[in-house]
Amino acid sequence: MRTTLKFEGVTELILEKAVKLGLARSKTDALRMGIFALNKEYQLVKDIEKELVQRKLKKEVMEMKTKGIKYLSKEQALSKYK
């Protein structure tokens, strides 16, 4: 996901300080760190790996539906390896 943001005032000052003090390599990295801190504080995503796998599977299912592709049966999938 690409997003363009413009910060002014206190937010900009905090991002610049994080970079100046060496806490982050860039303002973008400082934002990333803030997002992880937000997740750590509020447990927005409890099992990150599970959530990513579910998101990937959901995307693949939607792509298969749009292309009209169907799942192989267990027998069809294993027939290649006999």
C-alpha cells in the first residue's frame, strides 16, 4: 500500500527528532516503528503470521473466482506424484 502523508507541527517535529537521534533511519521508518508500537500497546493483530496467511488465501480465492479456476481434488493433485 502506498500512501502520501504530509505532517506539520508537533508530528513533524517528533519524526525529525527520531531521525536526528538515530532512533529511525528515516521518517518512514519512524512511522513504521509507531505502527508496531501501536499494535504492541493495543494488540490489534494478535497472531500476525495467521492474519497474513488468511489475507493471502482470501486474495488467492478471489483471484481464482475471477479467473474461473477451481480447486483440484486430493486425487487430482496427488496423481502427478504416482
